[in-house]
Amino acid sequence: MSNLDNKPIAAAESDEALVDALFAKRESIDLNPNNTRFFQSEGGLVSMELTNKNGEKEEFERVIILRTYPVTNPDEFLSIRTPDSRSSGKGVEVGIVRNINDFPKEQVTLVNEELDRRYFIPQITHVYSIKEKHGRSYWDSETTSGRRNFIVNNPYSDIRILEDGRLLVEDIDGSNYTINGLASLDKFSQKKVESFF
């Protein structure tokens, strides 16, 4: 038997090991005020205490909080994960918070402050100019974090109207900006943005 004949067997064994490793990882659970408490560590990190079904407590010195729907449902379905590390590799999901507003106020404030740092999205308040060149649009805009110049790769797909009427603009680098509806802009800015609809 040649080495080539052994390759599929080795690959199958490797796949089985990968599947076993995936199933050996922590199972994501529903996190709620009855089994979860968020608090700030001495170092200023968001920490979490989890009480399992048996009443045993497990403490996570640091957790990563990600929004599943950052624009449309920012308070719902938050993924709580362990951080990536050299020793344990890629972080894993501990569980999902269905709605952060179900938690006590001080925990909601702590989590929202962390999320605000992670998901900072400037709001466009005025558009000085939008120039089109080679299918891209070059924006010069005033935002809630100052004047910004950015490029939108395809304005017809990278500018979306959200359910609540806001506009979401994604630039070529993946950064997002919002507009609180066309009516929130002055007439000059409205005319510039309306051309994409």
C-alpha cells in the first residue's frame, strides 16, 4: 500500500479529531439574571459570574461582549465570549443574553458602556460633498465625532435604509456611519444623499 492510499484514512482521522474537539468545548447557554452577574474587575474589565444548574459558581475575569444584531437590535442576543489567548487559543461563546435590559440597572450600564466602546458609530449630521469616481463615492461629512472623509465602494448597496428609518452607510474600510433619516439633514445634505435612492 502506498503513502497515497493512507492519506484519506489520515484525513478522516484528523476530521474525527476535529469533531471530537468541537464537541468537547463548552456548550453555549441562555444567560439571564437568575444565573449570570456582570461586574467590573479591579483592573476595569467586564467580568462575569455564572451559576450552573448544580448551583456551582464559575467566574470569568474578562468576557468579550458582541452584538449579534448591532444596528437593528443592539440590546438583544448578545454573545458573551471568553477572550482569545495564547494558552487556550480562540475564545469560545459562554452563552447568549436574550435582552440586556432584563438585568439590574448597574449591570446594564456596565455592559452598555463596554458595547459603546466596541460599536462606536458616528452619526452624519451634514454632508459637504459627495463626489463619484469609478463607481465609488467620496464623502466629505460632518459627524458627531468631527469632520470625516471616507469612500463608499458601492453606494447603491453600501447605503441601507433600516427598519426604523435610519440610514446605515458603510465605507470601504468597513466603518459604519448612521443618518437619523433624511429629514434630520439640512436640504443641501438631503439632496446629496437622495441621489442614491
